[in-house]
Amino acid sequence: MAGTPSTPGTPRLLRAMNDRAALDLLLEQGPLSRTALGSLTGLSKPTASQLLGRLETVGLVRHSGTSAGRPGPNAQLYEINAGIAHVAALDVNPARILSAVADLRGRVVGRFELPTPGRSARGTVERVLKAIHGALGEAALTEDRLRRVVIGTPGGFDPTTGRLRYATHLPGWHSPRLLEDLAAAIGVPLEVENDVNLAAVAEQRIGHARVSGNFVLLWGEEGIGAAVVIGGRLHRGATGGAGEVAFLPLPGTPLVRNVGRNNAGGFQELAGAEPVLALAHAHGLQARSAEDAITQALRTRGAGDRVLAEFAHRLAVGLAAIVAVVDPELIVLAGGVITAGGERLRGLIQEELAVLAVPRPRLLLTAVTEDPVLTGALQSALSTTRDEVFDTAGTPAVE
């Protein structure tokens, strides 16, 4: 009987696995010497030297000086060649488009904000291109340096129709051909994702959820939204509508019918920005926005205490319904209106939720406080791009 044939390409595959492990270490820990890299990967010095030689030849790593100041001879240090690829991210809302470009290491090298107040439904593709070009211009980069673009928008694109759903307040984004038109105009791989989902991606990559495979991120700004992560993966639903909890019918508000057309629902009517501001005004707080109302409530005894307690109750009512279905191990509170309440509001929500729901998930304020949607879009783009760029399995070996 003939022996079992060996699997072709195994040495190349092993080399590629070692390459990826080394690249990830250089990404996480910064410049490393050959000796340090060998120690961290378990590779011998000759093998580590060959690995670094291969990666330097294909342009993935470069010299970054020496280990001056350390005992013994100075060692050559190596780092990721971060400029070999760049990604762009956009955070879109009705008032503006915020864009950023980052290198392969994740360092933001260009930012741009395009105000879009009162815009018509036309010109969406042109506005997106202007936002991308604005960030590229600040970074002194040309279009050919981009590898991928990720855009965050309210609502979600239905994979069966290509239409944006759950976001009637975003004019110009509802054509069934929009994704095709954007992809053709941008000219590199494009992803368009729900904005709250991207905030959850940011939390998962660099925030509290790094060690949690099952969590819910509750978002509170002008609208109420949520992202659901199960088994480490975003749950988007059949039509992209998972997490659109603003439409969740809840006690304490009239039942809203035709929620898609009205773009309103129970949880939104209970804890969205407008009802929070109305709640503050009813208790005598002269706030101009919901975020300001919660900030004022924190420093106002009596009336402020009542506003915080009621807001916490409303949020806990919605969370109790979510927890009953999802049973997450962690809930992350995000968005400017909710996080304005800080630890005090978080504690009140935790106490109220404990008596409204059987599961007792941890409840934490977001760790990603600066541009979470944009940060999540960059993290998503970088993850895919690094997988592509760091894959050396098809690269001829350098012995």
C-alpha cells in the first residue's frame, strides 16, 4: 500500500504562521530585537534572523534604530513598516461626516470633518469622496495608498435589498444602488456598518469587552440603540435590524404603530434625547440638550436626583427586556447622554436592573470615550487589512 502523501506547502505554511506571530508581536509591543523576538516566539536565533530577513525583504518590517542604553552590545531593533498600507473610516450622521485615515499600526495620520446640515438627498457619493479626500489630504497621501474603507451610519443596510433601513432621518442614503455606487467611486474594498455596531467593535478591540464574548452595548445620544455580540461576533439579524431597540415597545409609553415610517418606538419615546430633555424641564432644570440635562442633574440636589433616578429607571426597563432575551455577561453603557451621568447613573441603573431582571450582567461605562464609531470603523478596517497584508503564505521564501 502506498504511503500517505505529504501535504504540499507545509514548510511555507509554517513559515507564514511564524511570520504572522512575529508581526503581531511587533504590532503589540513595538520595536523588538532579534533576540527578544526569538524569545517571545520560541524561535531559535538563526530562525528569527531568517524570519526578519524575509519580512524586511517584502517590506513588512524595517530597522528602527538600536537598543542604545542597555547593558551589552547594542542590538538592532525592528518594527512594523506601518506606511505600507492605510485605511479610511467615516462616521456619518445627519449633521456631518467625520473621516480619518490610519496607517497599518493604527496611528491616525489624517482627520477631516465635513459639515452637512440641511443637505438634500443628492450628492451622497460626492460628499463621501470629499470626506475621504479631506483626511487623505491632511495625511499628505494619495488615493492609491488606501487599502480599505469602512463607513458607519445609523440604521442598517438590508442585505437582501441593499436599502438602508431604520434611519429615515439620513437623507441621501436610501437608494438601492448606493452601496454599488459608493464602491465604484471609492475603488477599494468598502464596508458599511451600523454606527452602534462599530462602537461595539471598538469596545471589543480596545475596551472593556476584550475578554467578553457575549455583551450588549447600549447607546444613548439623540437616539437609543444597541449592539449585540454573541460568541465574539456581531449579531446583525436577517435585515440588519438587530439592536434597533429604539423601536422596542415598553411600558410607560403609548404603543407606537408603523414604527418604520414614524422612525419612533417605545424605548426611544422613553429614554431618547427629547424625552430626557423634557424630563429635566419638568423638574425645573433649564438645560439646552439631553447631555446638558444629565450633567446639570449630577450637580443639582433634589430635582437632579429625581431626574437621574427616573432616567436610570427608564434605561433599566429597556435593558431588562434586552437581558431577558440575550442574557449577556456584560452590558457597556455608551453615548454622550448616558455617559454624562458617569458612575452615579451607572450605579442607579445597576440597582434598578437588579430588581427588574433575573440575570445579573456586569454593567460598565464605555472605555472608548473619543469618537467610538470612527474608532470602531478604523479597527474593523485594520483587522481585515492586516489579515491581507500579513499573509505571507503566497510569498516566495527567503532563505
